[in-house]
Amino acid sequence: MSWTVTLPCTRDEAERLGDESETFAVLDAPPVLVTSEEADGSWRLDAYFETKPNAGDLRTLLALVPSAAGMKPAPQRLPEQDWVTLSQAGLRPIQAGRFFVHTPAHRGEAPGGATALEIDAGRAFGTGQHETTTGCLEALDALKRQGFVARNLVDVGTGTGLLAFAALKLWPQARATASDIDPVSIDVTAENAAINGFATGGAPGQVDLAVAGGLDHPKLRQRGPYDLIIANILAGPLIALAPSLAPALLPGGRLVLAGLLRSQAERVSRAYAREGLRPYFRETRGDWPTLVLRAPRVGIARPLRTGVKAPSGTGTW
């Protein structure tokens, strides 16, 4: 991103921004919106644009944070640098359940008994630092401890491939697929698979890859139905994908959903309840819950629905 605009906002406005993913959808390159809490308890919105935002873009941005009414947004040009790499360069390892996720700088530091996964800072999101990814790792660890066995799984919106790799560490003989709407994420996932000792392909223990929004890809439909689906994306896309993800679960299968705020959990749960799925358990880190849902053990088989595409911005955090 080459330009940034910073505005103050309230916590309520920050939480509602998760529902505004389509506000800039008409743009060829919509901005990335990032909210954060300052040390003094105030909140801010940072919007990153590929090109200098025009007056209309700034008016749209202001409309998202009414508390900033009357302010004059001031776009700032950013130096041409790899901001993802720079922002992640100093990341410390994280532990979630049995998993120890680290960058190359911390290779060999995993405590005894931990399952280490190396994810380099780079061109895609999903290093384990965000609460949504960590919550998914803890949910997968909990499923394993409960005796659940995954034989055919898919990580939708994989980002770096981390969650697919974690699932394969838990169930090494499973067939695993990782998909993302962003081709760069799939390239990064292939690189990270090699780093972590996973072959890419369709055999058990390997990671098959697909560029797709949701399950809208022939490979993903052919490999289903699944006994485990992981989707760490955003609340809006999760709701939109409910009619395609739910029928792709085998009877008794589990669906792990993340990327949503506490305030959005009820709406996401209702969308999947309409498709016949029921709550199983929940992992919560801060304001970010991870929902684990279960398909009925016995039910009427439904064909996988096609043509249900994810909205833009469905990569893993």
C-alpha cells in the first residue's frame, strides 16, 4: 500500500467496521482498514490505499467513523517497502495448545513436547499472532484431545497455510486442502509447506492447493464432503458462505469459524443454524471468538452447492 489515512474512532465504530467490507467494493483496489486501541484507551482507524485517495474515498472513509466528523483526513505517502515483512520482523513466537509458531529467527526454540511450525514474515497474513488464528489453533488442539479424527479437511482462506499444517500435524494421514481467493497466498502456502516438511499434492498427508473463493473450485467440490472445515476469514464472508460450507460437511463433521468479533458471533451462528449446524464449543481470545460447530450425525444428504463465491477480502488473518 502506498498511501495511508489515519482517523480517530470509537470502540463501537471499530467493531462495526467488520461489517463494512463491501463499502469500497466498487474500487479496483479497495483499501485495507485496520483498527487498533492506543495505550490511553482511545481507538484509531488506519486505512491503507494503493493509490492516493480522492475526495470521494475520503468522504466514504469519514462516513465509517461518525465520531471523526469535522476532521479533515490527511493522506500520507508511504515509502515503497514490504510493510508486511517489516511489521512481522520482530514477532515473538506464540504458543497455542500444543503448537509453537515461530519465524526463522526463533528456529530451534520450541519447548520440549511442543509442535513447532515455522511461518516466515512475508506476503500473506496468518502467522499465529492474531487472536483469530491463535483461537483456531487452540480449537484444533481441543478437537484432537476430545478424540475427534479428521480424515478429509479443508482450510478455506488459508493465508499462509498455517492452519492446514497444524491440522496435518494432528492428523498426519488426513487428506488436506488449502484454498484462498488470493493467488499470492497460495504461492506463500506452497513455500511454507516445503519449509515445514509437507509435500503438496492430493495424497494423504499432503496439502493440495487451490485458488478459490470459498469452495467455488472443481477440485474443492470433488474432494468433498469433508469431516473438518476451517474458515478464518471475516464475519460477512462467513455468513455469505454458510449455504456452501454447511452442505460440504459429512454427518458429524466439525466446522471451525473465526475472523469475527464477539458482537458478530450471534449472526454468524444463526446463519449456520439455518443450514442445520449446531454449536459444539467456543474458544475466545479478547474480542475474537472461534466458533466450533457440528453437523448432525444423521441427516438428509444435500448436494454441494456451486456458484456461491466469497466476497473479496477472505484471506486468513
